[in-house]
Amino acid sequence: MPSSPIRVTVWHEHVHDRTNDAVKKLYPDGMHTVVKQAIEEHLGNDVTVRTALLEQPDHGLTDEVLANTDVLTWWGHCAHDQVDDAIVQKVHRRVLEGMGLVVLHSGHYAKIFKKLLGTTCSLRWREAGEKERLWCLMPGHPIADGLDDEYFEIEHTEMYGELFDIPTPDELIFVSWFEGGEVFRSGCTWNRGKGKIFYFRPGHETFPIYYHKQVRRVIANAVKHLAPSRSSAPVRLEAPCIDPPLSPITTVHQVDQSLHDH
Amino acid sequence: MPSSPIRVTVWHEHVHDRTNDAVKKLYPDGMHTVVKQAIEEHLGNDVTVRTALLEQPDHGLTDEVLANTDVLTWWGHCAHDQVDDAIVQKVHRRVLEGMGLVVLHSGHYAKIFKKLLGTTCSLRWREAGEKERLWCLMPGHPIADGLDDEYFEIEHTEMYGELFDIPTPDELIFVSWFEGGEVFRSGCTWNRGKGKIFYFRPGHETFPIYYHKQVRRVIANAVKHLAPSRSSAPVRLEAPCIDPPLSPITTVHQVDQSLHDH
Amino acid sequence: MPSSPIRVTVWHEHVHDRTNDAVKKLYPDGMHTVVKQAIEEHLGNDVTVRTALLEQPDHGLTDEVLANTDVLTWWGHCAHDQVDDAIVQKVHRRVLEGMGLVVLHSGHYAKIFKKLLGTTCSLRWREAGEKERLWCLMPGHPIADGLDDEYFEIEHTEMYGELFDIPTPDELIFVSWFEGGEVFRSGCTWNRGKGKIFYFRPGHETFPIYYHKQVRRVIANAVKHLAPSRSSAPVRLEAPCIDPPLSPITTVHQVDQSLHDH
Amino acid sequence: MPSSPIRVTVWHEHVHDRTNDAVKKLYPDGMHTVVKQAIEEHLGNDVTVRTALLEQPDHGLTDEVLANTDVLTWWGHCAHDQVDDAIVQKVHRRVLEGMGLVVLHSGHYAKIFKKLLGTTCSLRWREAGEKERLWCLMPGHPIADGLDDEYFEIEHTEMYGELFDIPTPDELIFVSWFEGGEVFRSGCTWNRGKGKIFYFRPGHETFPIYYHKQVRRVIANAVKHLAPSRSSAPVRLEAPCIDPPLSPITTVHQVDQSLHDH
């Protein structure tokens, strides 16, 4: 963990909490405000958190903001296709360079998530206000730190079920049980370049999910865990020609450079 | 393995073996012809192999060809950006549906490979005609079947070195040692949807790589291993709403359907 | 898959189906007979199946039987500690050499399973005759071949729940949902040496689990998938000194051989 | 990372540095002293480090020491079989409970390492004073933090080569290139229970490996990374019966308790 505060940007689509009365009532200042508070509540002076919204110029993700973000959290639902491809490309680059990315709930369909994972990220779903029980498969994992039992429950929620079309996670931390009969890989990490991604399922804007004690703890844990270490190793995302070689080569070889110039 | 023959399509960029004398001399009928022969040599009546070229309509990858391909092999080097995005999209869909994909050498920069993996797939390289020794880390793997020793050698080759910017492979089968001092993850698999991907490093068009005994064996093994099983499980790549639930839910919940209509 | 039949040995503890009336009624000829039939039903002439029982000399696992077994299936429950350590050692060796091992249900506590995985393999459980729904996370996997839907159900069964104390599986194929509120990693593979292991949860001797259509199919699929390929690569399970080196070393170095003689 | 200091125990076999003149000259106060200093040099007040030796009562690993160890480092070579099985059993338990374990060089043959991994952990080797170049495959990993380049070199060392008979690592951080022609998975992690294991190859007592700048940094990084988080989740390493169920079960079922009493 860096000794200076982790610089977090909470990105939010911010549509339903402006347009839908039920959501507005739950999140009067926007869901991003509540996610921001959850992170600050647990990490205090170890973080500085700003927010960024779809409606802002560059969706709030200017080059300057991205360059100064250690961990980005992402929530979107109905406006994924309004996110500019050029911004997605920049976020993608920053993840490969080491920025952590926490993708929440319906963010599974965000362009950036699909681009990083390479699959459709589709799933089964149902909104029936049913019970969810999240089982922890890696109780020693920093993202599960401080949970009081082998599972925690969300009394009423939307269901997401398998088959979740994702690559095999590098770590599978939570699996959900749903009252209506499904299971779901609810807490997953993947490495991409120098960056780490954490997908965390709980959500849906019509339930008070981001006020839920353990959900808040897990998001804060993830922010802490995904903050890049201060490695000085260079990341080369181009393809450098290494010449002369590091160790001697006995062969004498004539290169046709034209085959490499493209 | 299917009881009917595996339907293989060998895709080739086919530029350098038309335009460069040295390459033309090595592969007078095109590299695709030699790759095709390697597969047929080992799998005989268990396969039917066709070829497809960049220069053909739809790059030879029409809907009909793709729908009837169990395993696609891919070689490209200097013309990756001439591959139509719409075709890439169709190949991507077919992999998720179960089609195997064998990516060879400089295909690491193919659009389809980067799209499936989500990273830049960059690497270090050097063309110095040096020696490569491929060590097998999974001697029990079907893709390593029939190799006679713990490693095999390529006397003169182009070097590819780490850091190879890929997601952690689901299986790491071969790691290369290079005379000039690098190592490389040369044989890797990943699962995406119902499909399997195998990346195999050896290549470069100025060396007779695809005439090499063990290289040919590994490519044929991979074709056999990646052929989809005849599972009748449906693949749902959309996000179906599951209602009514599979098991009873006690809560009575009112859905705001407008939040889901987008 | 080998062209000659896969040689399967079905190992069974064979205690409860001799001593308990309810189990005897379900499995009058022993559970091993039913497992054997399940494999033969699906694989026919592609397999030859024998059985081996705890009560037999060497538990039926003589050197000759082990040397001629491609895949071993294992069911035990109440008599794990009666299995001789010397036999466990031999089975362990054979797995590393390439023999497949299918561990069923309460076999999670078998000595050989714990020895191969390195953990306690403990879990939560309850016998309440509840419903289990097994979700397939890898619908393209050969072990899931031929299943008709995204899940299958067992109407009445014993529950096994997380936390299942196992190393992260190399492949997680099935996750179970239980009516009473738990989830479980029910179908897992691990590689050990040249061998593959498959753990499959369904079972308990008071339910007719091994007559269940999809359970039988999965076991047969696993047998086929775990059969070793005919690789000729040598497996060196000792630590050979490689001298002279494969490639030239410039340093002149004096070895103190006494440090290596132990 | 815990806010109180990480409690580290450096375990050492301590045979060759008492009996062999060359080793004695390199490590006059024992290798454990040098490993201890390496950890303290980098982690300062964030650690308290003690040492424990084979020759001590309980090999220095009393119940009290183990209970108060967050991370244990392990070096052994010629006296693995003198380590008491009862102590190995206790260390095993502590790893499952969350204690980190750093296994160094010839510790690959330690009883505790083989017990946790389930394989023979055999490898190829050669002592020829050759060059080793360790390539970093995960430059964003905390264990690689602070390394200045994509690789680091050890000028003269013993060689360890593949096939290294280990389970697929959960993370593969370093792969070594050897002058004499081999490659090796030199930095690997595995999860077991709540504990994490890191194997780090560099070593051999006749070379000044534990004075090497980057080797020292990696060992210190590993200690920091493997320190258990302060999760309050209980670890149940027995198999508890969960009755009554968490969620209602509709079936009425009669249990034959005798089948579970063993």
C-alpha cells in the first residue's frame, strides 16, 4: 500500500437517480455520493476520493484525472453505450499501467469491463426482491477482511445468475446463493497488465445496497487491495526490439528489415 | 472428440510469401498450405482442412465457413489492420459459441487475439537466428502428446521475450529459453465462453518453422484438443430474465419495469 | 483418448452397503456395481471396468492392478483410516505418473485426496433430504458434455457447503445451490504431476444418487477426460543432475560434491 | 497489512554453515542471520524477526512460537528428514489458519512444502556457477515491488530446471533463464486454507545469494505480502453439521444417524 493516500475516483452513470422517483428517494445526492462515503468511512486518511459522472466533460475522466487515479470504481446500467470509446480506450490503458478498477453490479455490461475481459459478460437475472447469501471462498483474502462470518446476507435484492460469461477469474472470492434457485460468482478478480480488476455483484438501484454494512466494507477493502504498489519496473506496452542481445549468440544472421517495418 | 471429422480452417494473411523472395522460397505454395499439411499429416481422416486468406472475399471467412468450422488457426504479421472489424466480430462470436482458435507466432497482434484477451499482447523481440529450447511444463497435457523429451529445440529462430502482456493463461504448457537471454510463455491456453484458445509462439516466415517435426505435432495436437465437444447445453449470450423463479420466493415485490427497458 | 480401451478401476469402501438395511436396499450388489454400470453404459467398448474393495488383499489395488489402471474412481465414507498408508503412497505415485483419479462425494476425506491436495478438505454438511441444483460454469468442458440444460437437479440429497477447504481448483465446472441456503464447488479438477483429479460431490449412500441420469453421465465423461494421453515424454520424479549442460557455460566452477551427497 | 509489526520467524536447517568451510566463510553467523537482516533492512519497524534452528528443542518451533508467527521462512537442504513429523503437522495447521510461508531454494524438498503441495517437488539441477536471469511476469505484483527492471541477474549460481513437479501456481511471478539452457518457475504463490505460500528459488549455500540486493528485496516483499490480514472470519477446519438450515427446506426427512457416527 502506498504511504501517500490512495487516490480514488468513483465513476457513476447517474441517470436513474435523477429520473426515477424510487431511486431518487434512496440516493437523493446520487449513488456516487454513497459509494464515496463508504470508502471514506473505512479508509479515512488513507484515501482521497473524488467523483466523476457521465454527464461531465470527458465523463469526468480527463487525462489529468486518470493520471492521478490509483483506483477507479464504476457503476453504470442503462447508458453504457453513451460512454465515449476514446475514454474507454484511455481507461483501458490506465488499467494496464496499474490503475485498479472496481466494477459494481450492472457495470458487468460496461464497455471497459467487456474490453478488459474479452467476453460478453452476459448473465441471467430477475428482480423479485429475493434474499441473497454471499459465501466467502477465500476467507484469508484482503478483500474479505473484517467480515464476521462465513457468509453475509442481503435481505432483498435483484438476482444475477450463472452462466456469467466471463473468463475464469484469477481469484473467486464470493459466490452468491439466491432464494429463487441460482448461484453466481459475485466477487472475482482478474489481472490485466499491471492492473487488477475486482467485480462485485451486489447492487440494483431500487434497493439500499450501498448502505449495507458488509457491502461497504468489501468495496473499501477492494480499493485498498487494488491500489498499485510503487514498483519502479517499467511497463513496456509497445514491442521493443532487443538488440544487442543480453547474452551472446553464436549464429551470424542476416535480417531482412523490410519484414519488420510495418 | 467428435466422431465425425473435425472441420478445420487454416487462415493466413498471405502477404510476405507472395512479396518476399526468401519467404517465397521457403513457402512456395504459401505458409497455409504447409500448416494444412501438418494437421493432415497427424490427424488424417479425423479432420477435413480448408484454407482461407485475407485477400479473399470476407477474408475467406464467410458466415457459412465460420458456421462449419470447429477449429480455426490464425497466422498474420504485417496486415493485421487490414482485417475487417465485422469479420473479427463474427470470429469472436464463434469462439464464444465453442469454436477452437489456434493463434500462431506473430498472430499475437491479431485483432481477434487482442479482443479475446483484453490486453495489448505486446512482447520483446529480436531476429538474430538464435537457438530456442521449448520446455514442457505440463507433460501430461494432450497438446504435448507424443513429444519425445522434456524439451524440443529450434536451431534458428526469431526471439519473443517477456514481458508478454497477456492475462494469466488458464494453462501454461511451454516456456521457451532463448540463447540471447530471454524466456517466453510459448504455449498457453485460455477459455472464453464455450471456446478454447491456444497460442503457440514458434514462427517467423524467414525460418522453416512449419516444417519442424515437433512444431507440426503440437499444432495438430492443439487442433484435436480444441475441437468442441458435442455438448447440447445451450449457450445464452444475451441476458435472459428468469421469471418465474426456479425455487419459491417468499417476498412480494413490485418491479419498476422502466428501469430494465433499455 | 487412447485407441485401446480405457482401463478403469472402481474402488469402493463397501461398508454401509453391507451393514445398513436402507443402503443395502438401494445398492443390493454394492454401490461399486452401480458406478461400474454407469461408466459402461456411456462408454461401452471404449472402457474395461473392474472393481476393487477395501476388504480385498491390498484393498484390491495390487501393483499389477494399479499399473494397469488408466482411471481410478474412489468412494469411501466411514473407513478412510482403514486404508493402508503404503497403498495410498502407491496410488499417489500412479496419479503423478498420469493415472486419472475421480473422487466421489464423501471421498473428500480420503487419505489419497488430502495427500494430493495438501489441505484438510473439510466442509459443512447436513442430511435433510433437500433439493440440490448443480449449475454448470464451463458448458464447453468435456466433463459437462451432453447435459441438456444450464443446470441439473437432484431432488433429495445430503448437503455439502462452503467453506470447502481445498486449493483453488484448476477448473471449476459445477457449483451447487442447496435449498437450505448453501453453495458448494461440486465439480473441480486439479492437475498433479502428469495426472488429473476430478472431485464430484453428489452422493450419500441413503439416496439413489448413482442411478441419477446426469450424475452417471458426468462420471462417465470424467473417466473419458481423465484418461492419460499416450505421451512418450519421460516423467522424472527424482531430481537428476544435468551435466554437461545443454548450452555452453563460460564460468569455470569447482563443485564441492559433499554438499550434494545426502 | 497489520498495523502492529509482522511477527516473522526465520527457520534454518543450519548444518552446512557449521560443517563446511566454504559455507562457513560466506555465512559466519549462519545463513539465518543474513536472511533476518535482509527482512529487517527493508521492513524496519514493520517487523519483529526471530530465528529458529533444527538443532533447537522442537526445532525452535514450539507451540508458543508458532502461535505468534505471522510469516515463517524456511531453508533446508541436507537434513529434511530430520524434521519431526509432529512439527511439520503443526506448521501445516498454522498455514491453513493463515500463517504465511516463504520457502527458499532447496526448501523445495522440505516435508512441509511437499505436504502442502501434494507433489514430489522434484526438479533438474546442476552446480556450475552459471548465470541466472530472473524475468518478472507480474510487474504489478507486491512481491516484485521496487525492482528496477524487467529482470534481475545472479552472476553465479546453482541451476534448478524444469520439470518442477508442483501444482500449477496460483501466481507465477518469476521465471528464470539459465546460461546452461534451462528455464524454471522461480517465484510462485499458492493459497492453502487461509494461508499463502511463496516459493523463491535463488540460493545454494556456496554462493552469496542472500547478500544479493534484489533477492533480499523480494524476500522482504514476500514477508509483507504474506502477512495475514486481520479478518475475523472463523476458519472451520473440522466438518460442522449445519442444523437447522439457514433457509427453509420443504422435505421431511428421517436421518439414520449411525451412518454419520464414525
